[in-house]
Amino acid sequence: MAYEAVDSLQQTLLLILQRHDHLITPPVKQQLISIHDKAVVLQFNLKHFPDKETIREVANTAEKIIQYLFSSQNLSDCGFIHPTVRLSDQLGKLAKELESTVGYVVDYCKSNGASDSPAVSSSSRYALKSEVQDLKVAPELIVRLSIRLRRLTEKIKSTARASVDENPSDSPSIPPFTYNDVVLKPTSKDLVVGFDEDVVPMRNRIIGYDALTILPVVGMAGIGKSEYAKYIYHDPFISCHFDIRAWVKISLDYSIASVLSQLLASLKGKVDRLGRDSLKVIEAEELEIYKILSGRRYLIVMDDIWSAEVCDDVRKLFPDNHNGSRIILTTRLMDVAIYAATGWKILMMRFLDDKQSWRLFHHKVFGDQDCPLELQSVGEKIVKGCGGLPLSIVTVARLLSGIPRTPKMWLQIERNDGQLESVLSLSYNHLPPHLRECFLYMAGFPQDYEIYAYELIKLWVAEGFLEGHNDTTSIEVVAEKCLEDLIKQSLVLVTSRKSNGRTKTCRLHSMVRDFCVRKAGQEKFLLSVTDYFPNPILRRHFLPQVLQNHHRVSVSWHDLLLKDSTHSSCTTSIMCIPQRGYRPKCSVENFTSLRVLHVLRENDHSYWELGHVFELIHLTYLASYIPDSIVPPAIAKLQNLQTLIIYRSEVRLPVEIWSLRQLRHLIAFSFCSLPLPEGVTLSLENLQTLSMATNFVCSGRMVRMIPNIKKLEICYSQENFGVGNYLDNLIQLHKLEKLKLEMHSSSVTGLNTICHPFLKLKVRSSFVSYLDNLVFPPSLIKLELSGGWISWKDMTIIGSLPNLQVLKLKNYACHGEYWETIKGEFCHLMVLLVEESNLQRWTTECSHFPRLRCLMLHRCPYLNEIPSDIGDIPTLKLIEIDDHNQSLLCSAKIIQEDQHKYFRNYRLKVVVKHS
């Protein structure tokens, strides 16, 4: 933190030096440069100085002094003295104190042979020599200097007050104040713990003389958006930059009359309503606000905005004076932030890490005192339970501050989420009905469980929460949009994304999940049994009654082993949580109305009595492990089944699978060859997903059986692959969007080295020549090839696909050593992954990949450089290289540096993937 504090001091000084107003006279500028130089020396020696906390205090105090000196309050207290004259004098005193500090630090470091900084003036060190007889006491001297800096602050204030007392008629009447009032009022820095590094960048965005800019701050409820905005709003350095400031609280129950009233009250310091909220009054107030702001540099904070319409309604109030005026808005909704932002200048609030959380908690409970050792571990456990959410930490700290400080009392205390629940209720109540159902359903997943988006989407569809808008938009697409909406509402957290930027896994923050569990239980929407009945004995006693009163339940596997006592004709959905090391066979024969049966995938081999499962004729969704790889013909009884997910490899499906007309998704780790029925059979027109089919025969009849397939994943063994697989029929799958082709072989390891040309030639002659004539369906959006499929020189087959956005080439998917692209191909490609390849040379131009956003090159040991033209692709944001190919990584970094240096393109990131 000391390094950040010194860096923040330097940034503050640089910002002031960049100002072009009457205050920055040559004497003032000289003193500012002098202080900046001392800060640089301090930073150079910081790593060798032991007491970094005191250095942090020195830097913070110096920065606060500078901010105060340039505040309107200090500048208005000059009396007969010209502000610039007094500024120069005050800055000179600060520079002198810092000169001593830097001298002590440098001398201490030099005594230990560690100093590598620019020199401090010899006169300064000579003056200090008598005081620093023993260099071992330098840290103590720095502490004394920190105290002297504080005294200097008081001296500056007293001088200001004396000037006012002597010349009362020449200065406005200002009530007595303390230094902390000036710097931190009305918020304190501890409330923005964890965002210290965001303060300087935000200052850089706020301080300027350009066009009107809107700066959104976005994040979930309780994460500290408003407190952060308050800190920025009351920062003395920022406040003195603007002629006028105003703060408006919008909230969910927004009205234009209320906004106008607040704006006028904040701008004029009083409420002066002209009458009722009539159209004439509103127009008059709008005109008055516009006149007040015209020609002035203003800062407006609009707190807690819930809709883009608010932005449209108030935009006309704020004139663009082209003088650096700024509007900060806080919101929980990413859509609102994107809509309002000027040039994507959005600050995403983050959760606090463990150290930051503890620092905030410690300050709130103990202040400047140390935490007793006996409370350290229990306190850290309590703080960790808050999940890095500032509001929760502050609430818990307030609660613990009011009880005896003993481990026993602290362990007994329950987390009080009353305040958090009230703010989360606003977000929940703002949701439309279908999104409320989708959100509450997530209460069924355990705490901190990473939810796969594709499973969640299929569950929502099976539950019937959503309806397709039209024939062209599938219900799964609607469900995916609902998930993105919940993410944009800051209720759901993304834990990982796919290469194309879409959500791969997500979860609920622990505080949000607690709210979700309570709300779902209160509304009898879904009951998380283990949350409501943590004690197994209580669960055993109450579960039969609970099941009679709830349609949807989330239970552990063990809870369902209540034999005959576990039955319910009311329960329609069971989300079952496996228990590690507990693998029984379980029955659900008594749940006669069951529609959804989902076992969480946790590498567990617990399973259902399939004979009983296949009697549940209302089932629309089934996801589970099965004890045998052979699925019995009795599955034909499940005529309402839409989704079948089997956690097992080499699953053998019966021919009766083709009788399930409602089936939309058929998924397993792998399926054996699919048997086709004899005679005339109706096709599975609803089937969208088939994954992973082994040695799939894409005959004309098979294509007709799955005419609307959208996602197809196929795996072949090289020994059995041939013309009889009929892959040329793929082009007849007109709605296919995602295709994955894997090739496995016992001799494929020979492809892993470039010194086996015979094996590569053998592979090429066996099937690459056949694939030369293959034409993929033009509807493809994503294509993944693994194993030997095609040569680099024949990539036109893929490059000509008009809608292809994601291309993944894995495990030596392409043969050869040279790839030259052609203009007019890959027109819509956004993501390109090459993983494990013998590629040695790649020739391309930026116009050949006009929309590429992400380039990933993993385990390409013979490729030494990336074509330099790649850096000129305007949409490119990421280059990812593995950590084994240093020359390729160096090439990527050169491209990045050139983009920074010559084109000011700072969006391009180079990431190292660690293997």
C-alpha cells in the first residue's frame, strides 16, 4: 500500500501541474515539481526501507495537505494575501518537511548499501547529519516527521483562520472545521477500501476541459457504488476543479418532478418550489437548471438509476459547455450503464478480497486499536462469510460492536442481513415475473456451486418459465437472454466465459443466495431443504410434511432415502445434491407428478432405480448417472421427455429412443453408434442437441431423422473412419450451428512430432484426401476440429463459411507447416484457436480477418512469430499464448507495444496461458 500511496501523491501533483489556470504561477509550479521529485526519490528507495506503513502515512498526509491547499475553502481564506503567494509559501513548507523525510530514507538505505535513487541535495543532508547520528534510528525519525507533517497541517489551518479573523469583511464566514472534515466529509475512506487504485484513474477521467462526459459506476446491491461516488464527489482536489456540483438520488420510484426539486435544492442550497408539479412548473424548473449550469464547469452525481428512460428525461437539463463538465451515475443495471456511458467509460465495482474485507471490518469494530488475538480467527471467519460485500461487512461490524468482545458471543451471533435484504428486494421487485421465476430457481443450487449455463437454461425451459417469441427464435435462445438479463441486473455472477464471450458458468454471491433461498421459501416456489433444516434429524422428521407442501425441492441424496415415508404427489421437481462417498441406489417411485429430476454433476456415481424412473410419465427433464451403459427400452414410456443428460461414457441407446417425439437435447459423455429403426418412422423434429455420438453414420436417412439439429458433436476412431460415415451429408443439416469433430487413433501420437513424415503421410492418404471434397453447411457459427482432418492449404473449405464466428483447431487438426490465408475468407470470424500444431509459418493480412477479436495459439512449438499485420485488425482485443513458446510470446508483445506506441491502441491485451 505504501507504493500505491506514493504513486497517488505523484499522480495528484501531475494533475495539478497540467492545469492551466491563474493559480499555477512559476513559483507554485517550481514548488510542485520539487515535491514531485522528492516523491520519486521516495518511491525508488521504498523497497529497501523497512517501515513502509509510516511512509504510506507520510505520502497520504502530504497528498491531503496538497488537496486542501488547492481547495476553495483554503483559497477563500487568504485575506489581503494573494492566493498564489500564500500557495507558494505553504507548498515550500511542505517541500521542506518532505526533504527531511527523503533524506532520512536515502541515508538509511545507503547505510545498508541499497539506495539506487537520484541524489538528494547535499545541503539537506549536511543539515540533517547532526540529527542522524545513528542511522538505525531513521525509521523512528520518519515517524516523527509524519507527526510534524500533521502539525504543519494544523499550522496551515491556523494561519488561514488568523487571516479571516483579521479581515472579517473580506472573506466569507466559514464555520470552524477540522482537517478530516475537509478531506473526508461526509464519507470516510474506509468505505471505499479496495478501490483505492480506482481513485486516480477516475480523477484522470473527471479532470479535463473536453466535452460533457457521463461516467457510470455499476455493480450489485451493497457493493459500495454510492459510497464510492460520494468519496469522489467530496474529494477536495475534484471539488475545487468544478464551479458547481449537485447530487441527485433517483431510486426506483422515479419522477421528473422529484429530480428537478433535488437538483435545484443541491445547486441553490435551498428548496424553492414554484407550485404544484404541473407541466408549466416543470418546464420553468428545467429552464432554471439549464441557466444555472450554462457556461459553468459542473459535476452532477445521479445516484441509483434504474432505467435508460431517466437518462433521456434529464439529458436536456445539462448543457455541453465543452469545458470538462462531468456526470457520474450509479446503477445496478449494466444495460443502463452501457446506454448512458460516453465511450465505454464504465467502472465495474469489484468484491473486496480477504485482506481488504478484514481492513474494513477491523476499522469499523476496533478503530485504531489492535484486534485481540483471541478474536482474530473467529473474526476472520465471520468476515469471510460476507463474501467481500462491503454493506454486509459494515452491517456485521455494527452488530458485533454492540456486544461483548468474546469469542463465545461472536460465535453465537447470527449474520444480520436486514439492510442487505431491503436493497436486494428493490432489485428483485424490479424484475418481470418470468425473470423472478428464473432467479428464484437458482436457490436450488448449493452455496458457491458453479452452475453450467447450458444446464440452467435447459432446466428453465423444462420448468416452463419461458415461451418462445416466434418460430425463428428458439426457447433456449430466450432462456440465454434471460440469464444475461440477470447478470446485467447484478444478481448473477459470471465465473467463466466461453471463447466467444458468452457465459459458460455462473453462480450467486453468498449474500444474494441467502436472499434467494429465503424468498423462494417464503413464496413456496422452491424449498432448499438443507438450508431450512440444517440438522439431519430435523430433516428426517419434517421432510415428508415439507414434500406435501412444495412443488420444487432441493435435497441431498441421503434425504431421499426415507423409503416409504418419502412420497409426494405434489412435488414436480427434485434437484438432488450428491454426497461424497455416498453412492446408494435410490427410488423415486412415489413422486408420481415429477416433471424434473436433476442430479448435480459432482463426479458421483449415485443413481436411481431406472425401472421406477421410467414410470414417471410426466418427466420432461432427466439428468443423472446410470448404473449400466445400456439404457433399457422402457425409456419409451417417457413420451414427454425433452432433455436427457447421462453422466456416463459409451452409453448404448435402444432403438426406442426415436419414439420420444418431444426430445430436444440428447447428451452423454459419449454414445455408441445410434441404431436406426426399421421401416417408416417419424423424425425427431424437436431435437437440437446430440452430443457426443461415436462413429456417427451421417446417412441420408439419419439426416432426415434429425432435420433441425443445431449442435452436433461426433467422435471417430481413425481405424474405422471412411466413406461409409457419409460426412458429405452434413451439408443437408440446414440448421446446424455448432459442429465438433474429433478423430482418435492409437497412432495419433506419431503426429505430435515433426520427425514422423511417414505417419503424417499415411494419415493424409487415409482421410484428408476424402475431406478435400467435404462442404460444411453454411449455417455453421462454431466449428471445432480435433485430430487430423484437413491440410492448411485446403483451409478454403472452412474459410468460405459465411457465418463462421468461432474456429477451434486442436490436436493437429490441420496438417502441414505453412498456412497462407486469402482475402474474402473468414469474413465473420471472431475467435481463432490453434492448439497443438506443427505449423511453422503463417502468412496473412489484417483484411483477411476483418472481425477477429480473440487469437489463441497454444502448443505451437515451431511457430516463431505472429504475422505483424494481425495487430492492425481493428477489432482485435486479445492474443493468448502458452508459456512454453517464448519467441511467439515475444512476437505478440512486440505487436502490442507497436499498437500502444504508434496507434494509441490500449485495448489489445496479451495474456500468457500457464500450462
